[in-house]
Amino acid sequence: MIIRCQDAEDVIRLLKEKHGADYSRVWRIDNRTIGVFSFERSGILTSSGHVNLITLDHDKTLETCEVTIMYAGGGAQSLISFTEISNSGVGALQDLVSLAKERGWDIHVEKAKIKARGSPCPNCDSAYVYSKDKIRADGSVTCQNCGKPFMIQEE
């Protein structure tokens, strides 16, 4: 997402307080501010969990603040509480859009076009590489994230 703003301090404060619980670091170099924010939680009763990594690059001269939100893990089987999810990076996009609207900043949100390595599950969009012993005779597998069966798409 790109936010048009002169000063990124409100964005940094929001990310540190709500979405950088495990790690946050900000560097100021000339007219640029670079930030990294991380939030990680393990699932209850399972080995799965989720990690959110958010990067910020504010250019004071161009008055642009580029924020990238990366989310990995989770899913229905992780049994993470809704409180943890709402306080993690999962809600960072909504929080940043709300802040931009509140401040009257222009904002452009775009979903990254990243090709996942592996076969994407049509139910939860997670992608995994499956060994031949996990692929059934009909070409289907069970998703490692949501547990639902699906047909592997040949590349």
C-alpha cells in the first residue's frame, strides 16, 4: 500500500503499538524512514501459528509512505484466539486504511501478485509442495493448512 503523507510518525506509532509486539525497529536516514514490525503467535494445541511482517519506507521528499504487509501461517486448525488475530498484523491493513481516512491522506492498496511455490488450495489459498506418496491415484491431496481435499493443478 502507498500512503501520501508528509510525516509517517502516526503510521509508525500505530504499527509499533498494535502490530509490532514482538519486534519493531525504525531507522531514519536523511529524508527517509525505514521500519520493520513483527508479530508472531503460536497456535493452541497444534504446532501451527502465524507470523506477520510489516515493512515501512517513508520518503519525506516525495511524501510517500510505502507499507508492505506479509502474513504467513494460521488457518482454521491453528485455533488462535480471535483476540490475538485482531491485535496482530492481520488487522494492520484495516487499521492503516482507517488512519489514512481519518487524516485525509490519499491511499492506494494493492494485493501483491506473488506466485506461490507449490499447489494452491482452492479453499484457503495456502500453497504446499506435496511428495508423491501424499498424492492419491486421482491426483488429489489433503491441504496441510485447512485439511480439505483438492485436486493438484499440473504446471
